[in-house]
Amino acid sequence: MNPITAFITVALILIGAFVARTMGPLAGAPFVVVAVIVALSLKMANTWQKFVVLRAGKLQGIKGPGLFVIFPILDNVVAVIDERIQVTAFNAESALTRDTVPVNVDAIVFWQVHDSRAAALEITDYRMAIGRVAQTSLREMIGSSMLAALLSDRKTADERLRVEIGEKTTAWGISVSAVEIRDVAIPEALQDAMSRQAQAEREKQARIILGSAEVEVAAQFVQAAEAYAGHPAALQLRAMNIIYETTKERGATILIPSAMVDAMNPGGVAALLAKAPKAT
């Protein structure tokens, strides 16, 4: 009983009791009868509610929101429909993907009743039904999807589930606004295998990059060799510059083969070493 109906009913009963006390029981009886009728006939629906009323077994109308009156005994409120957005959680345990991998998937569906008449008269329990339909659709989607796609592209899976569940529930006056997959759990043994596979892929990519770098370096060396072949003096200057760079650090000891010294013009090398810091 809503607060307004309760207040009017109590007020009528109190008035009837007062009249019965002052004027006799028969004078107060009509107030009590009216109070009972008000309690049975005056209903109130909130803004988000719709009352489905049957009169002698036939649909009389959808009432609400606000106050409305029904005929006691003749009318019957068979359902109170909440038209706000509802959230239902569902899952699929040990469902096999298209590549025969068992997964446990948890998801939620956001839905709303847009036709109160259909929700009340076309199906017995629309709340239980949408949970069952969502679970069945989830298993069907998992069975037709590869594990990699299920893990990497959840938005596509969410949209696919939303469409499939919405098509099945439209006849019940229910529209599905969104579906979100919260978690996809796979067996621990498979997690280890996927981790090793990912590591192998990274090592493979690293080796490919290293090989590409070696090819580029070798090409640069070939160009340098061709340049030095045409200009022997440039090769000597390069060798002398390498020796100079190595002697800049204090405490360095340089051992140069005599054949290399002869090839690089000993006079020039000696002058260069004289200018370099003394090595220990």
C-alpha cells in the first residue's frame, strides 16, 4: 500500500471510530467500508513504474505513473513493470572456442523494458528469460570465435552479443542497450604456453632486427672499402685517427704491431703519438 492510500485509509478509520463512539456503531460503519474500498482501489505508480491491470481476465490497461483507481475484485494488478535500465550478470563456464580452448567468460547486459504489455503478457518471467538468453548467446558466440579474437577484440564481441540478445528479446518488449565482457579466463597451462609463444615471437623479431642491422652495417663497410681502395691515404688517416682516439683516455696502453706501423707511415704516427697524453 502506498503512503497516500495508507493515509486516507487510516484517516477514514479514525473518523469512523470517532463517529461510532459519539453517534453509535451504525453511524461509523460507512466510514470503515469506504476505508476498505479506498485501500483496495486507490493505487499509485512511481515515475518509472507501469501497472498492468486485467479486468475479468482481460487486459484493461497499463496504468501509471501517478494515482489511479481500479475496481476491487473485478480488476487485478498482474504485474508491476520497472522501466528503468536494468543490469544482469551472466557467465559461461568451460565453454569451448572455435579452436577448442576451454574458457570461462563473465559478462553483463544492460536492458530496459520498452513495452510493459508485452513484458507482462508475452512471457512468464522476463527477468529470468533474459538471463538465460544472454547465457545461451554467449556460449554460441564463444563457440564460433577464435581465442585470439576473443581476447584481443572484445568490442566486436560485445556488439555481436548485443545484437543477438536484442533480436531474441524484442518480442518480449525488452531492448538491449549494451553488453560488456568483463573477464575471459583461460587454463593456467595454456597461459604458460601462450607466454612461451609470445616470448619466442619477441626473440624471433629481435633476431630479425639484428640481422637487418648486420646487413646494413655490412653494406656500409662495403662502401667504405670501395672508398679506401681508391684513396690509400684516406685509409692511413683513418687508422691514425683511431690510434689517436684510443690514446685520449688516461691510463691506456696501446700495443701496435710493427707491420701495422710500417703500413701507416711511421713518421706520421710517431708525431701523432708525441702529441698524445703519456700512457701508463
